[in-house]
Amino acid sequence: MKTRITELFGIEHPVIQGGMHYVGFAEMAAAVSNAGGLGIITGLTQRAPKDLANEIARCKDMTDKPIGVNLTFLPGFADPDYPGYIEAIVAQDVKIVETAGRSPEQYMPSLKEAGIKVIHKCTSVRHSLKAEKIGCDAVSVDGFECGGHPGEDDIPNMILLPRAAEELSIPFVGSGGMGNAKQLVAALALGADGINMGTRFIATKEAPVHQNVKDALVAASELDTTLIMRPLRNTERVLKNESVDRILEKEKSLGDDIKINDIMDEVAGVYPKIMTDGDMDAGAWSCGMVAGLIHDVPSCKELIDAMMKEADEIINSRLSQFAA
Ligand SMILES: Cc1cc2nc3c(=O)[nH]c(=O)nc-3n(C[C@H](O)[C@H](O)[C@H](O)COP(=O)(O)O)c2cc1C
């Protein structure tokens, strides 16, 4: 399938794997890119720029297709060495960067100078327009359904994507809640040029996470995620578990007085315990409502090939019957 996104990134299918902490290792990105999508390594999962350089090199040993790197600009705390990470990306000749968190404005000159295409992930039309204005090549529009940080506006993709289509000139993908061919075609119908998937790609054979995580996604329904950290204005959609219950209890009892330190044990440094060790109650971890649509653990190629085949059938058979 050809869209503005496949053309921009030189990929076969308009399907991107968004950066995911402790999931977006070389194996994940290579598997998605080898399947014709765009695989993305998560920059900050690598402790230092030199580790990111090694991870990119490892990925390049596994694929000769385009890959990207996610740079998440975290709210507050001490800033990671972003210039150092960008140097590593440039030195390893990666030509696509997915930015997220805050506006990448400060880093656009160095990214653009290196000929890097920037896709900024954001959760509102106003942030998408800002991204367009500062020279981003594309936007990943993340709706309220998404795993991770949906922002504070709570606009689902049924509204957010056509609103983005009304306003944006640059290409954009629909992100959040995406997991199958029907949703890919719907996203295209709503004006997007493709989709970005996070949660769905965790339940694949190649995802380098503990089997317990994949089993949890297959077992979960669309009712099993919830929002945490809303009182801190750092809302995150996570899979419900014991740790999340404790966070919600604290949010209830402390109300507006809650500070990040009050829930630190449940959110800081928990990803290796969950993703690597498979300790499913070790803390809160991002997970989208699309869990309700995940019923199997295919390879990335099986997943993407099946999606593209069904998308073709939907467009050419199911939808064409409605044409006057
Ligand atoms: C486990 C997990 C970790 C994530 N970590 C990051 C991250 O570090 N940086 C980022 O920009 N997005 C992160 N995301 C968001 C994804 O890139 C993507 O935008 C989101 O998952 C899309 O929604 P979906 O899960 O419904 O597909 C994460 C998502 C998940 C599920």
C-alpha cells in the first residue's frame, strides 16, 4: 500500500511501531522493519548515548530496512543527555526519529542538519500544528485510547483524526487503539496516512519481553486498562494490577496534595521487573485499550501481512459494495 507515510519513510506498509520503554530493543525494531513496517528503537531505554549507538548497530545487523529511534522528552527531573543521544543517532546514520513528550523544537536544527526525518507524537490538534510549524515531517496523532500518555484532553481517535485531517498539511498516522485491519482502513478513511501501534506489537513472537506480559495482553479485555497520575497532570493509561490499585488508593486519599514521590515505588524503575522478569504486579506499565482486540501472539510478519491482506479485502470488497 502506498501512502504519504510509506513514501516519506521508504517503507512497504503504513504501519509504525511506536517507541516503547523496555520493549523497543533492536529485536523489536528489526522484526517490524523486516516485516515492511517501521520499527523504532526506544532511545532512553539505553542508559547512555554509547549504549544507544550499540543498540542501533545491533539492529542494523538484523535488518537493512529503514529503522527509527524514539526520543522521549521527559517532564521534569534531571534531563537525560539528549544532545549525546542525537549524536549517537547521527553517527549511526539513522534517518528517522520519533519524538514525544515535549515539543522537539530545541533539537530540530541538529536533527534537520543531519537529514533526519522527524515524526512527532502528540495528543492534540494544537500540538500537531505546532509540530508542523517547527518543521516536523509528520505527526503521530495519539488518541485517548492509547497505551502510555494520552495527554489531558481525552479526545478519542474517532474525533481527533478527522480534526487533525482538517488542520494539518503534513502526513500523519493514527495512533492509539490500533491493532487490526479494520482500524487501519478506518484510520485511512478518517484522513490519516497510516497507523502507529504500541501495545499490539508487544504481543508478537519477536517482542523481547517476558511471556507473562504477552499472556497478560491476550487475557486482558478492553475494560482492563485505567488512567493513573491524572492529579499530577501526567496521565498514563496502564493495565490494572495490584500496584495500580495502590496508586489509585493514594490518589483518592491524598487528592490534590499528591506528589510524584508518593507513588515513586510503583512507577520508577519498574519496567525491567515487568518486561524482563515477568513480575506482573511490580508496578504500573503502559497498556492500551486495544488489549481487548489482542487474541494471539503472531510474528510481526504474520501480523502485518494479515492486516494488509484484510485491509485490501475491506477496501476492495466490503467498502466497494457501498459505493453508489
Ligand atoms: C509498554 C509501553 C511503553 C511505552 N513507552 C513509550 C516511550 O518510552 N516513549 C514514547 O514516546 N511512547 C511510549 N509508548 C507509547 C507508544 O509509542 C504508542 O504511542 C502507544 O502505545 C500507542 O497506543 P496503543 O498502545 O494503543 O497502540 C509506550 C507504550 C507502551 C504500551
